[in-house]
Amino acid sequence: MEATLRPGYNCAHFLCDAWLEETGCDISPVLACFLAPVARRTAHHGLTRGLRRLPAPVGPCVVLWRRGGAAPHVGLYVRGRVLHLTNNGPVRQLLAVAKVGYDSVRYYAPR
């Protein structure tokens, strides 16, 4: 999947595009809190209204990474790897590699 790099495009936009391509469903309304620019991006409790937390990754699912002092990051877990947008563009990585440097990694599925 290629990222449509436009002003304000971030990892959440990429996730929405990838989810739509993978499943045919639009999850952008659920991820509204993430679609803001990085400085205003939040992972708040309202997110749980549209997503349910999973104990482990199951494809496809949303991956939410967090680390202190940084904006949350999201990606798509599918076919045993994580597809997400980095500063260098889209990457598809093993979960163990994608988790490096983050304090918390959680998995979610749309309700």
C-alpha cells in the first residue's frame, strides 16, 4: 500500500486507508481522535466506544503504540506483520521489531 502524502496526513490516515483496502470498511469515524495533527493527537477513552481491546494481535487489528511524551502511533496488524507509516514512509514489520522503543503496545478491533 502506498501512502497518499498530503498536508496533515499521518499514521491514522494511513491506517484508515490500509484498513479500507484490507477489509472494505471505513474506520475513520472511530479514529477521529487520531486524525488530528501530531501536536493535537490523543488516545482518549472515547476511542473505546468504537474499538474493543484485544489481549493479543489478531489480523486484521489496530495496533496502538505509546511512549511517554510522544503522540500515540497507530498501525494495522495483518498477515503476521504490522503495516504503519514512519517518517521514512510506509513499512511492513514483524511485531517484535515494530514494538522497539515504545512503552505500551495495545491491540484493538472495531466493534
